[in-house]
Amino acid sequence: MNIVSNASRRQITRERKSRGLWVDDRPENNVYERQAFQAQGVEFSLALSTNEALDILKTNKFAVIISDMGRKEGPQEGYVLLD
């Protein structure tokens, strides 16, 4: 039983390490960057706003979060997400 639970934890940790959240109101502007990361095994969830990102973060863990600093919500919105 312990072996199974340890294997499950390792799998979850490995999956989390290869997942990122990209927050940008214009995701078409970073298609090539995301493709470069994906070529290295990193998969991204996308959020168009701070509120959408916060909702996603309630139920998901990510190894990295990349955020556009200025979005339609405001010129310093990346800092709002960081808070």
C-alpha cells in the first residue's frame, strides 16, 4: 500500500513540475514562446485575467506562473496577481 501511495505522490509531483499557468489577455502574442516550453515538456493552462488565474489557482498547482504585467485590467495587473 505504501509503495502505491508513494508512486502516486511522485507522479503528482512530476506532473506539477511540468505545468505552468500563463496569464495574458492576448495569448496569441506568446504562441511561439509557449511552443518552445512545450517542446521541453512544459504544458500550460491559460488565463486571460487576474480573476480567471485566481480561480484556476484555487484547484491547481503549477511549477511556474508567467504573467503579462499590463493587461486590460490595468497597467500593473501582474503585481495585483502577485499579491
